[in-house]
Amino acid sequence: MRHISLLEFQPGMVMDIVPPFSYIEKTNGTLVPETCRVNIDANGFMVSDKPYVKNDSKILLLGGSAIENLFIPADKRILARIETILASSGRDAKVYSAGVSDSHLLHMINLLLNKGIGLRPQCVVYYATPGLDIIANEADNSFWNSDHGINPLREAKEEVKIKFRESFANKGGFKDEKKLLQILCDVCKRFDIPLLMATWPLYGPVDAYMQKQHSNLDSFYQEEAQTSALNEVVRAIAREQKCGLIDLERSFADLEHGSYFYDWNHPNIKGCDLIASITSDAIKTLYLDKAIDNKGKLINLSPIIFRLELIFREILDNPDLVVTSSLTSHDVAEWDSLNNLRIIAAVEKRLAVQFTGPEVEKLTCVGDLAALIASKLQA
């Protein structure tokens, strides 16, 4: 009998794991060979040693092996670092990671529907998984192609190995990817769960490590191009669906890849820390810091920031401006004191709110403005 395979660890499992030499020799030398504790809760999510305490915010991470961090020490993994960073700012959270090797977008949606919703998270963070999603985009019938080991529908106890590719041409145009991302957004909206969507970093310039890994660099360049195209899809859907965006591609664009990743895709300790920091900032600004109404309910600020972007683009005469919660006047040359007054006036008129002088003076970034607007609309 066939079944839908949920990619997950064995529930309740606790194990110590050391990266084997055969794995380490394929890295760039930034993966430290040490014993790493893996804790899996009763629902098959990877968790830290931090116990859940009543009133902790529950955060669910969706992704592949890049956020699984199997060979990273438990307290240095992305999930644990997010907990630590949020706690340092006065926000206690319990993070549950559904990141598992060989996971793609369809797997994540199945997982969210079958056990993620039951967790009742206050926030879901989806990290794009270029490797498997790009393979699906190239395959006939995409995510439902059984020949490539992609289809989640499998025979009982069937062992499936992914058939990787060496050439990429954007065969499917990411059409199914777009539809599945829309479904992911719709599921979260219907269950009133704020969703953050994250792009994934490109490798960047070819270095000695990548030259050693690829005898034919054409394949590398093709995959980089498709990763970039996939990230554009994530950005477009996040904007269309008014979800929060974590643009890891742009955050890592000017950084040396080998300092933050131990191979082409998996972050080392330093990379995990930076990804966790960027993710935590997005969570704090959009959902946990000032986005709480007078009844203690979390407010999703993404729709407000989306509307602010339209206003900012018009007032600043910059149609390509990307407005995020952390954006400040120091980041945009056109955002001077005069245009700031125009922005405030436009916001008051179009969103039917009124600000006091002291309220405006306290604003330091777009996130502050969005939170202030939310408080006015909730009043």
C-alpha cells in the first residue's frame, strides 16, 4: 500500500552524531568534526535542550538539510540560536525545526498540514530549498515525478534516492513552485499563522573549493542561475501574498561564501549564527516585538509594510525601492526630512490614521511606523 511520506526524524529520538571523514573531506575545511547531540521531540521536530514554557512563542522552521544543521553542535544550530537571540531581547520562544535532508516544497506543505498546524505556531518561517526544488522544476511532472525520487507518494518502506542532475534549463518555469508557494501562504492565512519566506544565498564567485568540486563549471553556473530565478519567485509570491520576506540572498551577496558555509549549501557555525540573527530580526520586527494588540494577540505587520512600500516608492520617486521593516532614512538617499513629512502625510491620508508629533519623533525605522499604524488601526 502506498502512503504519503512525511520527511521527519524518528519521534522521541536522541542521538549523538559525528560527521564521518568521508563527509568532512568533501567540505571546505570549516566544518569542525565534533560530537553533535540531536534531540527530536515526540512529534518528529528537531528541538534544542530548552524546554517549552507556557506563553513561549512557538516558531516552526520549514526547510531542508541547510537548516537541519545535523553536523553543527546543538547550541549553535539555527533553531537554538534563534531562541537565544530572541531571549536576549526579552522574547521567549520555543523553536521547532522541520528541516530534513531531501525535503522540498511539497514535502513541507504535507508536513505543515499533517503536523505543523497542530503545533499551533505563532510564526512559520519557510526557507527556500534550491537543490530539490530546481530538480523538480526540470523533471517531467515536477514534484510528482517518481523517476527522480521526488514524489512524496511511495510504497511502504520504499527507500528512495534522489537522482541529481548536472544540467539545468528552467524547464518548468517554476510554475508548480509558484502554485505550491501560494498554497503554503493560503494554508497559513486560513489558520491565522504569520508566515515569513526566505530566499537562499547564492554561492557567488567560483573559488578553489568549487573548482575542485565541479569538473564542469557550466553545471555550477546553470544551478546558480536557477537558484537566483527561484529566489525571484519567492520574492514575488511574498510580495503578492503580503508575507514577510527574509532575503538571505541579498544579505549574503557581499560576503565570502566559504566563511559562512562548509560546502555549496550548508552553513557552518558562523553561517548558522548569521542566518539565525537575520531571521530573529525579522521575527521580532514583524511578529513579536511591537506587533501585539491590546489583547495580547500577535499582529502580522506584513500587509501594512506592503502598503507602505507603495507610498514610499511614490513619494521618493523610486519604483524599485524594496521596503523592509528594518529600512531607515540612512538607507535611502531620497528619504530626507522633507520627504519624511510627505510620507507621514500620505500615510495619514491613505490609511486614515493620525499621528502626534512625539509619536513621529520616536520612529526609527519602517517597522516602528508599521507597528504604530497597527496600534492606531486596532484602537
